Amino acid sequence: MNGQPLILVVEQSLHDLELLNSHLGILNFSCICTKQGVRAVMLAQTHQPDLILLDMKLSNLSANQVIDDLKHDSKTATIPIIAVTSLTTVQDDRSTMLTADDCITKPYDFNQLEVVISRYISQLNS
């Protein structure tokens, strides 16, 4: 996709999905977005993004199942997954954070988000 790193954004909240898509576009990333876990797995397999931002509160397929499916598929196993969780559920999501590559909290701190994304995107070029 036009030489820009591709990020798959999986976010249940339409407001947050649009906010992330806009902000990541400003940072010069290409995005594909979905609100559904099942679709996230299909999009990751089809487009093989450079990074996945995954909301831990999904409907129709749990985020844990999305991570499990992606990590056990040879086409998507190496794609870094950043778990996104609210501050109030960080304790509940500890097991998920062990399977994801990194974790950030909501509400989004765009400086923190940029630092975490840059860390993984810079590894692509090394």
C-alpha cells in the first residue's frame, strides 16, 4: 500500500476507530480498520499488515481468540500485536498481555501510541 507501513486497527468503538484511523494517517501510516474479531483475522491473513492494534473488548470473537488464531497461522504469526485495554481492565487482561507483543491503555495517549508503534515499525527496517 503505497510504501507506508500498514496497520490493522481492530477497535469496537466506532468513535475510537475513526480517531485512530485519522491520527495514524497524519503519522503517515496506511490503515485497514474493523470492529469485529472474525474480520480482523481475515484481514490480517489477506493483507498481512506490519502491525495490529487490537481492542481487548471485542464482540463476536474474543481478543484472546483473535491473538490465538493469528499466532498459530504461519502467515500472521510474526505480526506484532499491540493489545489495547482500558485502565480499569488492565488487571483482568494480564493473561492477554502475555500473549500480545505489547499493551497500551485507553483513553489513547497519542504520544505513547506513536512511541510504541515506532518501536515495532523501526524493527521492520532493520
